Amino acid sequence: MGKKEQDARGKGQGLENKKLRRWEDEKLSTSQPLNISSSQIQDSSLVTRHSSLEKATRDAYGETLLELGKERSDIVVLDADLSGSTKTNKFAKAFPERFFNIGVSEQDMIGTAAGLSLTGKVPFASTFAVFETGRAWDQIRLAVCYSNTNVKLVASHGGITVGEDGASHQALEDIALMRALPNMTVIVPADAAETSLVIKAIADYKGPVYVRLGRAAVPYVMPDDYKFKIGKAHIFRTGKDANIIAAGIMVDTAITAAGILTEQGIDTGVINMSTIKPLDEKSLLSVAKNSKIIVTAEEHSVIGGLGSAVCEFLAENHPIPVKRIGVNDLFGCSGNPKELLKLYGLTAENIIETIKKALKK
Amino acid sequence: MNPVQNNKIRDIRTLENIARDVRINILKMLTASGSGHTGGSLSAADIAAAIYFSKMNFNPANPSWKERDRFILSKGHAAPLLYAILAQAGYFSHDMLNTLRKINSPLQGHPCNESLPGVEISTGSLGQGLSIANGIALGLKLDKNPARVYCILGDGETQEGQVWEAAMTAAHYNLDNVCAFIDNNGLQIDGPVEEVMRIAPIHDKWAAFGWHVLEVNGHKMEEILNALDKAESIKNKPTMIIAHTVKGKGVSFFEGRVEYHGIAPTQEELDKALKELANG
């Protein structure tokens, strides 16, 4: 018995016979802490963050939905008793006749949304990402994707930055679940501004879409003049040595890592692959062709998400070394978001370490 | 072709003949296919014929006509019934029925809206149709569209939890434009519903969920028509019509036989069955 295990067992009588979860599992990040100060990280950014303000993507969703509701009478919204958290409550308050709270019943919510779409409405159905994609997967498969109905699934609370609620509420498999479905488009915006553009774009797009949003406030990273297009990646810069393909909150982290690496002489690029399906293969190929390695970074399991999508494409079209940064086939746990990101290795330090190691080989 | 709304049939005899033709076509297409769901297609034939030809407004020349009434086959495995009805209604030629379940056929093993006009949504995974019906009903109400939504569920199907989620939603939103049927034939794949997983008391359950509940003999055209009329007059509540039916109805050697849930008639059985239906 190792020392850690002994310590854990000593903590309580009732826990004695149970196999305890050890969060310091070897599958978690093995990254060594670097001697980088937080101000150094802030200063080394390759892009000028146009505001020091932070905003949660779910807040941007709530506001944009309200805006769309004013412009278009065909927009309807459904929620499963989480409208205060998903921020659909703003729309609900302004347009109560076009808002349908279905209660704690995600499967019925998806079916009802599909039905509404058959009368020409554009339904946005929202709940937490875990419940939206997991609880109602078969309904999404049959009534949305196979039936090719015009339903927009916009889920909040993706990833481990859900924080204190713990593993039951942290979606780390949602992108894998949605990406496997034919007809589905999968989008993970990087910040509040991109979220707003994404929501407007999918309202005009005909067909099933899954958008994954977060709970926590995140910095603005996209340029002021950024224009979102479904299936089009945004290339911040390309690096001759390494390129980081990131999505969601990891775009900001990737920018920080690339800044430090480039200063240290490892030319590193950053690409925001906000549309994970359909993957922007053209941009990916052009970046990969001029790079020694590719690193993916996502707040999701390394199985089935952005990392998998990039590997699948590159393995068949331009096989170069790829390292995936994400959650290593584990469930999340309780903690504050920043601590969790560190615990699971979703940090600039881990990206830097990973790239340095990969380039040494 | 003109919308069929002015062509509704109220004559019992005529509707019974249509239901018989529908049964004949179900059996023929199943035999041609060599597989498919016989029992549950036959048990719901009278209900479906009554809904489509005595009540529904639709236009085969314009399947997406906005004013149409909608039909959702929640028990998607009764696809042969839906196809026979749609052919009868003029959505496509009867010849196409022989392509059932064959490669490249629009007549998929379970209904697919993307391949066949007249099918509102794909079904086949049980328990989903009523939610769809509710969503359509909500959309119609938003548009002040007087069209109605019909939905047929299997009795075994109501073991799915989603059915009861949808039951709550329809009642909560006062969806009086929803009229659902349970094809209560008492049998599911593994045996009698009562033995596999009891759903009784059906009437009380739906009433407790806030529905107006009616019960009919699902093979007596007059009772079905009366219930459909009654459902239309109920305000602020959805209506559930529990149709007591016989699995395999119309063919003596299929009736009440659980093994014919998912088996197609052989050529010999078809010949015998057609004789029975011709004499019946």
C-alpha cells in the first residue's frame, strides 16, 4: 500500500472498504510547474486582448437570443428547468408566448423542439451540456439528426469549469456524442463575442446544430473585426515549429502558451477551431504542412472531441506528430474552475511542456 | 389534386372497405419484403383509416401544405400501415409498396421523413412521437392555425418514460389540438403487456395526467368516428382515445398471436389471408 493510499484510508471509518478516488491519478497532468509569473503570462500574449473584462459565453447567449427574438418571430426557445443558468430566462421574460419550459424532462424537450421546427419555427433548446447531449441522445439522433429538423441545441455548463457541482454536471463527452451524429454541426465558441456571432449564424442556418457554452466568465480573445462563419477556423498566427489547434476556453490558454514559446524561440501558432464539425480541413492542412507538430487543446475528453477530429484528419491526409491536451479519459471532480484546470492539466504550462517534449523527440 | 379536406368520408361501410384494402396492402407488401411488423400494423388499421379519411385535411400534391392536419406514427414499427394509408391517400402509387425494406426504397423499415413525402418525422425508437405531436401543436397554436395533430402509440410503447413526460407537457400547455390513440392490443414482443410490464390502469393514468380519456372498440368504425368527433369538441385538454384492439386483426391465424409481432406472412399465408379478407 502506497503512502497516499494509507493517508486516504486513515481519513474515515466508513471509507475504509471503498476504493477511493485518487484525483492525483497518473492519468492527470504530469506537467511540471514552470517558473513563469502570472504577469509574465499576461504580457507574453501574442494578441492584444481588447478588454480585460471577462464574460461567460452563456451570458452572451442569453443576450443574443433576446436580440434575435425581437428581430424574428419564428425564434422559439425551450428549456428544461434551467433557464436561469442557461440564460434563456431573458428571452422567456420578453417573449413568454414563445418560451416553453418543459420541466425536468430533456427527452421530451428535444422531441417538442423537433415538432416546433416542423411548423416552421426555429427552436433553440437549452439545458446543461451533460443532460442535453447524454440524457436525450437518442431523441437527438432520431428526431433531430436523422429527421434533419431545424433544431438548435445550445447547451451551457460544458467542461470542468462548471466547478464545484462536480463530475455529474461536467460534460466532458458531449462533443464526442454530438460529433458522431450525421447531419450535426458542432460549434464551441471561444469567448462571449464569438458566441454572439455563432448564435446569429446558426439562426440563419438550416439544420441541426450543437453549440457548447460555459458557465464561467472567460476573457475576450477574438479580434474586434472577427467574422464567424460555420466551418471556418480563425488563424491567429502560424508557427514554423508547432501549432496549437484549440477550441472554447482553451483558445485563450493556447494564446498564452504560444506567446511564451515563441519568445523562447519555439515558433508556435494558434488556431481557433470553433467549428469542430464540419472541421476546417483546408486551414488545418495548410497549417500542418508548415509545422513540425500539432497540439490540440480542449476542455473535453481527449477521446472523441477536437483532438480526435484533428487526428482522424491528419492521420489520413498529412500524418505528422499530434499531441492532444484535454481530460485524459477521466471524470471531473469538485473544485473551483481555476484549480480544476490546473489539476487536469488544461494550462499554458502543460501546453508549453508538451510542445517542448514533443519537439525534443 | 385538390386538398382532400372537402372529401372526408363519413360513410361507415366505405371506411370499412378502405380499412380492408389497407390491410390487404399491408399483407402484400410484408410478404414481398419478407420481413416487417404484421401484428401491430393490422391492429391499428381501422383507427388509422378513420383518422386519415374521416377527419384529416391533407394534400398529397403539396405534402408541406401549412393548413394540413398532422399524423405522427409513434409506434414506428407499424410503418407498413402508414405506407398503405399514404398510398391510399394518393401520396404515391401502390406499386411502390412492393419496395418496402428494399435497398434504395423510400419505404424504409421504419418511417423516414427525409425519404418519403407524407411522413412528418422519422420514428422507430419508441416513445418519441407524442413529444413531436406536442411540438407541432404548440407551433400551430402560435400561428393560430386550426389544424389538428393525431398520434398513434402502441400499448407496450407507453412503458417508455418519455411518453409520460410528453403526457405532462400536453396537459400543461392545454393542447386541445392533440388527439392521441393507444393501440391497446395487449401484446408486445416478449409477450402479453400485462406480464412483461403492466401499464394498467391505462384510463386512470392518462386521466390523472390531465387528459380527456375515451375508450373505444378499435375495430368498430362507428365508435372510432364518434370518439374523433368528441375529441374535437374538448377544449383546453388533450384527448387520449384508448382503442381496444386485437393484434393481427382481420386474419384469423394472426389474431392474438404474439409471434406475428415482427414476422411477415409467407406466400401461402398471404393467399389464405387474402381469401379471408375478401370474404370478410
